Amino acid sequence: MSLDLLKPVIDALVDLLKPLINRLKLLIKRLKPLIHRLKPSIVRVEPLLNPIEPLINRIEPSIVCVKPTLNPIESLVKVLNKFLIHAASAATEG
């Protein structure tokens, strides 16, 4: 597959991702003040959580197994994969 065939796909992907990236930038900008306000509280609470860290480490593998099903990026990847497959098959047919 030549790069010329992939250019429209890549352009479409970039156009799809631009609004998402802009929204993420805005979200981060809005969350920064909240994070700075919460940080002192988190620093005070952290030592209290150290005793339960071993328990968290034991259950973490179970959470990691479930996490991919909750990941919204996964559906985006599936859509892009279908788009790429369709574009590639259309290019070979046409």
C-alpha cells in the first residue's frame, strides 16, 4: 500500500482527533487550579493510605483485566481500524 493511499485516511484521522485534543487541553487548563488546591490535602492523606497499599496491589491485577472494557479509546481504535480496512479494500478494488 502506497503512502498516497493512506494520506486521506491520515488526514481524516487528524481531523477526527483535533477537536478531542483541543477539548483535552481545555479540560486540563480548567482542572489545574483544582489540582493545586487539592494537592496539600492529598499529601496529608497519603501516609494514611500506605498501610492498605499491599491490599491494593493484590486486587490491582483484577482491575487491570476489566479496565480495557471501560476504555473509551478502545471504541475509537475499533472505528479507525474498520475505516482503514475499508479504505484499503476500496483502494485495491478501485
